[in-house]
Amino acid sequence: MQKYHLYMDESGEFENHPNLKYIQPTVTAILVPEEEKISLYEGIQTLWQAHKLTETHAKDAKNLTTKYFSELFSLIEGHGVLSFLLRHNEDIYQTLPPEYMEIHSANRYQGMATCLLEHIIFLYEPFFGKALDFSLLPNSRVTVFEPQQNKEIKAMKSMGYGWTSIGNQKTLFFVWNADILRSRIMLHAHEYIRWKKRLGERTFSKFETIVAHKSKDPFVHIADHLAYLSRSDQNFSERYSVTFDYNREYQTYRELIRSYLAGNFQYFLPEALQLLAKPTPSPFDINLQKMLDSAAPHIFPVDIGQLEELEQRIDRYLRNSRGNWQFILDLITHLLKSADSLPAKIHDTPRYNWLLFKLYSHRQSIHNHRGEDIDAWENYRKIQNLNLGKCTVSEYRKKIEVENRDAVTLANLFAFEQANEILHTIHSSLEQSLKIYQQMTDGILHDPLLGKIRGTMAQNMAFLCPRKPALFEKAETLFTEAAQEFTRESDTIRHDINLAHLYLDWEKQNKAQEIIEIIKGSDSVNAFLAAPAKNARYMQFVLAILLKNAVQNHSLKENEILLKTYSLKNLKKWFGAAVNEHPFELICGYLGRIATAANKEGAKDYFNHALRIPRKGRRTDQPTLQAIRAQIWVWWAIEEHRAGRPKSAMEKIGRAINIMKAIGEIKELATILYIDKNGTATGWFADGWQALQKIDEQKRFDRKACDTFLKCFTFNYR
């Protein structure tokens, strides 16, 4: 059984004292594994010595520097200590009657402290299925009240709190946590025991209130430091802790987790999808996705209406999400199995076939994103075989969306001109229909579907531009026109990112920097750059263009900041399972190149992580991403040769050759590369393959040949 010591403290104004400046109430906790306490204590003492601190000085956060706090929290985090921060948010209280507010204000601390303890002990997803024992060690609280507040004091005294008077000026009010918190947590323990199968066993060795100024336990004071930092340096405290708000959204999340623990998956799944579909990120998203992973196999809707409802939730989720889709892919597979088990008489109806159409369409979209080209083609063929009957206008537009995805699949196979041939007629028709509607109204109409088609055509041209420079201006125009069809910030950012990639290929550095500054100035990206731990969701493609720009226009000082901020540890913490999917192979490849250029350790770790993507077994399952892997091997080879390690460089060139050879042996992938029996190469990578072959034949590194291969990668693949 894993044993933890849970220390807790608070900061801010919980009682709404009229003579005190309002500070957001916050409750903090640190969770220390018992087996790490001794070694951690030794490490903390060493840190004190390095900063010339006595034990007494180290207690008071005001004596300590940001550098000390960074080293302290990095130290404890490295020993498995978890930090939590719960902030009060007034929205949950706005509906309370006025007469309740006074007593509730007095009780706010106990409510928040209990909420945080319940979350850590019973609702923290990484602990599910584990047997845990807790020692609960909350710090005592002291609150100042004026004599005229007798009514509040009596109300609090009636709830079991102790108090004492000092002179005639003020009253010191001591709130001793242990008794009240013990009773509340034991009630929760009794309630949650019925869900022990999924939750795991929970036991409690100790409940003890700690008087901080009398304690020599450094972890008591670290909990206090976190509370202090929550008001003095919010970004710092959020960087090192699981941070969430005491508000309605949390109450929704709490009920969802409880339904999951209870095995009520019919309720959990659609509600969790709805919460995840919100355009604004939540600190609970990653945990919800993990629970959806394990819940999906247990979902068996009994009628087509339930399946349609879940499809609509999936659609909403995908429209607001750009990463970590594996669990949605698995869910779609389960829903297709459920659909197949419906009565045979339903299978021949247009309603049933349109349901399959939408599910296959979602699956194709995900396969395209992940570079699973063969799977995407199989989905497209299944869609083509469906008997959909007569279409409404809105249904026909959905079919156009699928044609757009088909073009994306072709682009993933490097058949860019063929992809645009599919879209040309559709694009012209949508433009004409929009003009007719524009004539019927005085306002400007937007057509996001037309924007999607233009965006796909522009991307296909952008890939071709380095080989056909005349297309640069056409691609720029299409990207600009595509962005005008959207009103959401996330959509305009996506097209701005595409423009930035185009300008970097076009060597229009001024334009590239202008558009990158526009991207960085948007609200969501600005929030991410200021506090990445809190706002990382959806930001991987933003990060990719920023790092690509840094690689091409590197400043040593800026690069050192990038490496410190975007460490592998931070990326995994902020982005969760998404770090194992596209575009993190490029992100980590860029960081590996930046680390090598800056002579920093860690380049190898970045490259190794990049090369573990994609994670499927066969090299041909995701040929687009496999080709990108070959590019990363060549990047690494160049850096190794520059560092004076020619043998290592040649080994990495060999890895790239093996990947491209495996692709070239499959005729279905001929648009990427095909090598016939005579060794003649055709396809997009023909020149690049010959360059790699030259290195292999010469048995020595050739930078010019490497560059020839790398020129095959354009736009957002390079």
C-alpha cells in the first residue's frame, strides 16, 4: 500500500472582513510519498546550505527568492511530490440567498478544504485502482475579527470553532481543522467505499492539525510557500501544481467522476464528451480522456437514437479539438460495433446509413490527422459504398466535406495536384452559390465550408511551391481568402499558421515575422505563452511554427529560453498523451536541433522522442509520418557530423534509407516513392532517394546529398 503525507495550507480572505483588502481565497496541498521523505529532507537541507539559509529563515516565504522556489519545487517534484492548488470562484455563490451568505462566508474555508481533500483522495484519476494510505496534516488558521462582528463570531462558534479575545481591540479567531475535516472526510470515505473496485482502497493513519510556527517539518512550510506563491506569483504556483477552481465547472466534473466510479457509463460518456467539446481548456481534460478510454468498451447503446446522440457529441468534440484523438477513434470503433448489432431491418434505412456515413467521416478525419493513409482510404471506400438515398442541401454539404477529406488523404500521399483536381469543381460551385446569396443580403456572408476547401487547396499549392514558385502568390491569396470565411479565433489562427509556413518556405522573412507576431498576439496564444501549464490545449501547432521559426532564425539567448521552457518533462505534463502524436515528432525534432546548436544536453532525448512517433508497428502504417521520421534521422545525422561523430552520422543516414526503402517497396504508396526491380525511383521522393543512395554507395557522409533529400519536405512537413 502506497503511503502519503498530505500537508495543507491556505491564503487569501475567506471571511470577507470589511477592513481587509480582498484576496482570492486559495487552499493548497502537497502530497509527499512516505518513502521519499528522508532523502527529500536531506535534499532540502542541502538547498538551504546552497542559499545560505537557516531553518528559521527558510520557514518564511518572504525571505526566499524566485530562484530558491524554482529549485525547491523542481527538487520535490523530482521525488514524486504532487502539489495542488484550489482557487475560489464567486460564480458558485451568486445564486445563494442573502441570509445564507454570512454563515457561508464563515464556512468557506472548511468547504474548500474538504473539496480539495475529496479531490486528492477520491477523485484524482492517476490514483484510481491503487491502495493508498493518508496522513492528513492541515495547518491551523488564525483569522482577525473586530468586536462588532459578534454575530459572525457567534455563528462560527456554534459550528464548533474555538476563539479567544486579546484586549478590547480585536478578537483572534482560531480555526482548528482536524476535527471538522476528519468528520467530513470520513463521511466521504463511507460513501466512496461502494466504488472501491474502480477507486481502490483508502485508509487514514493520522489526522492532526499543525501549528506552522511551532513546526520543524519543512513540508509544513512548503505547503505554506505554495499558498504564498498563489497570491504573489500565480504563474509560478500554477506551473508546479494541479490547479483548478472551486466553481460550477468543478461541480460538473465531480459528478462526472462519481458517475464513472459508479459504473454509470451511459451518463458519463455523452456528458464527458460535451465537457471536452468546450472551446476553452479545462485542467480536467486529460483525466476525462483517460476515463473515456476505459469506459468506451462498456458502452452499448440499445437504439439508433442513442448512437446518433453520441455521434453529435463526437462531432462537436472534433470541431473544437486538434489533438489527442486516439480515444475518440476507439470510441467510434465501439459505436460501429453497436450499430452493427442493431436489428437487421434498420440496416437498409437511409437513417442508419447516414449514421455510418458520419462515423466513417469522423474516423477518416482522424486517420488523416495521424497520417494513417491506408486506413483513411479504406474509410473513404466504405463511405462510397453506402446507400444514402436522396440528399438534402445540408446533407450534400456533408458529402462535400468528405470529398475535402479525400483530398487531404491524397495530399498525405504527396499527390498534391491530384488532390486539387478533386476540389476545383467543388470550389467553383461553392463560390458561385455564395455570390448568389450575397446578392440577396446587404451584409457579408461567411461560408466555413468554402473556407475549408480554399484552405486545403492552398495547402496543396504550398507543398508544391518550392518546385513551382509561381504558385506562391496563388497559395497566399487562397490562405487569406480562406481565413475570411471564419469568425472563430481558433480557425483564423490555423490559417495564420499556414501563412507563416508558406512565408518561411518563400524566404519572405519580414512577412513571416509579421504573421508570427499576429499569432502570438491572439488571446489564446498569448495566454499559452504566459502560462503554458494552464493553456496548452490546442497549442501544439502554434508551438510547431514558433520552433520552426526559431530553427531558421535562431538567436542563442532565445533558444536557451525555449529549451528551458519546453523541456520534454514540461511537454508531457502539459500536453499529456498528445505528445505521442503528430506534430510532436516535428516539435521534438526542432528542439533537438535547437539543443544541438546551443551545445546543450538533452538533444538526444528530444530526437529519440521524435523518432518514437508514430508508435504503430509496421513502417507503412503511417507513411507520411514515416517519411517525416526519415527527415528527422537526417537532421540528427547532420548534427552528429557537425559534432565530429561521422560514424554515428552514417548510422542515422542508414536508418533514414531503411524507412524510405520500406515505403518504396509498396506500389500503393507510389505517389510518395516507388522503387522498381531495376532500382529506378519514381514519386515525390525520387530525387531524395537517389541522394540517399549516393551516400550509401560512397560510404561517407555527404551534406549536399542530405540537403537534396531534405528539399523534398516542404510547407508544414519540414
